[in-house]
Amino acid sequence: MQIEPLYSVGTGAGIKRSLTAVVIDNVDNSLLDYLAKKGVAVDYVPGMNRDELIRKIGAYDMLVGRSRLPIDAQIIDAGKRLRIIGRAGVGIENIDTAYAGTRGIRVVNAPGAATQSVAELVVGLMVSSSRGTFSDTSRIKGGRYRKDLGIELAGKTIGIIGFGHIGTRVAQLCSAIGMDVIVNDIVDMHDKAQRMGMRFLDKTRLYDESDVISLNLSMEGNRGPVIDAAAIDLMKEGAIVINTARAAAVDMKSIHDGLTSGKVGFYATDVLWHEPPKDPLELDIVNNDKVIVTSHIGANTKEAQARVAALAANNIGDAIDELLIEAEE
Ligand SMILES: NC(=O)c1ccc[n+]([C@@H]2O[C@H](COP(=O)([O-])OP(=O)(O)OC[C@H]3O[C@@H](n4cnc5c(N)ncnc54)[C@H](O)[C@@H]3O)[C@@H](O)[C@H]2O)c1
């Protein structure tokens, strides 16, 4: 594909136009201000749908968004001038990075920026699951006042799958609560776990020992679900599963079956296979009394959004600078 040459603003000869960006999701104003200061002409259209994006993306050098729309080959191909895809967030599995790479498009994000916010949500979901706070609230609001017996978390074992930014912070917070923390990752992190006073185990042992399982793995490269029927089979009866990573980490039918049989005691999730949910099985899961679901709010705090915007701006800025240097060479 013939890509139009890139021209920068304000650097003398060869100036033809400003760089252009379309921002398709709500982002912190500081990111928009940064792009404007960098001389980028920004169209801010939060909520732009896929068809509109495909129609319009041909006019832009940059696409900035969050996780709402999958940025696939069709969108990338329609972006004839596209040079940078910026994800104002942590994971980039909604972007076909391999395909973008074949077009020489840089993909940048904001790793680590939401760590504390997501880790706090994990703790909140864990306490809500162990004490039934959501069902208690809705019962009382419905005029029924009744106490359910909960469990204490101190002394229980949490198995954390994915020992990266968020998994590590979850491990620290759970340790402070008095939980026994075991961790797993596809990368060998025995030493790190040992330094933190935790055990690094394979998944089989982690499922076998955990009262609570927190999914904090990345899903880049589209690996299949880690929580499937075989994994649930290995779990303790009534285990609490918490998912703030990605819905694809959990097989929908298996978790449905696990909840129905009682093998999974509670499923607390911030992420759904469709957001909002639409699959009949998914709706059945959402409506289960043993399920707590939040609307992908893990990174949705003032603090995390400000950090995401600052880091994304910084990384997009670096990518712009690299492009301009290449254009001058
Ligand atoms: N709920 C939200 O709003 C929200 C916000 C931010 C991040 N996230 C998600 O949280 C997850 C963790 O984010 P992070 O910043 O800690 O990422 P990270 O890249 O720092 O850590 C992820 C870890 O998972 C490991 N991993 C990958 N596949 C694995 C597997 N099959 N088994 C075990 N470990 C595996 C990686 O090796 C890595 O160490 C990501 O999926 C991210 O998309 C969700």
C-alpha cells in the first residue's frame, strides 16, 4: 500500500499539513491538551462507532482510543495515512498489533498507569464476595432484612494468576490483609515471589490450594481461556474467582457450569465477553446471585485516568518525535 509522505508542522521547508488525530473514546483533557500543544489537529469524537470510524479514519495520522472498539485489520486498512495507534489504557489486546506492525504503524499504550486502581477494585470485589455485601444491600433495599454468614479473608489463600504490575500490587495488598499469597505467571518469577515472601506455583497447585483466585494476566497474543472446565475441576469447592483482567481469560460455559454446580462459590468480574452483556448464557451469569459484575471500571478513577493520560501522552509524543525524525531523514 502506498502511504502518503508525512509532513510535520513548524519545521520549515516541506510543511504541508498538521498531523491529525481522531480520539474515539473519553480521555482525560490533559491528553487532548498535550496533543494540541504538539501541533496535532485533534478531532475528539468519544463514542464514534465502527462504521463511522472506517468511513473517516482515512483522514488521520493517529487513532487514539480505549478498549471499546476492536482495532482490527479492516480499520487499520481503512486508515491509509495511519502512523500511530495510541491506547489510552493498559492492555492492547483489542488492537491487531501484528497487522499494524506489517504497516509500520506504531502502537503505544500506558502500561502500569492503572495498577493501584485495579488492585483496589480486586480487594473490593474480594470483600464483597466473602461478605455478600451486594446481595445484602439489594435485599435490604427490597425490604428484606437478613444476615448471611460470611468468611474472613485473613488466613485464607489467594492464588494470583499473572504476576505483573497489577498482580504484584494485589499480592502486596492481600498480604497486608493477612492472606497467604501464591502466584503464577508464564514467566518464571520464583525469585521475585520468594523476595516478597510468597510461593510461585504452577497452575494445578494454585487451583488446588486457593480459596480465592484473582486473574491478573495479560491476554496479548490471544491465548485461550485459563479458567476452563479442567481448571475449575481442580479448584477447591466454593472457590471465589475474581476477574479484573479480560473476559477471554474465562470460558463462559465453564464458569456458568461451575456456578451452577457450586464448585465456583462466587464469580466477581469487572469484565464481560460483551460489554454490555448480550449473549443469553452471559446474561444468565450476570443475573446469578453468586455473581458480582462491574462495568469495566478497574481503571476508571480520577487518579488512574490522569496517570493513563500523562503516560499515553508521553509515549504518543515519543512516537510522534520518532516519526518526524524519520520523515526528515
Ligand atoms: N479492569 C480494568 O479496567 C483493567 C485495567 C487495567 C488493566 N487490566 C488488565 O489487567 C491485566 C493485567 O495488567 P498488568 O498491567 O498487570 O499487565 P502486566 O503485563 O504488567 O502483567 C501481566 C502478567 O500476566 C502474565 N501472563 C500472561 N499470560 C499468562 C498466563 N496464561 N498465565 C499466567 N500469567 C500470564 C505475563 O507474563 C505478565 O507477567 C491485563 O489483562 C490488563 O488488560 C484491566
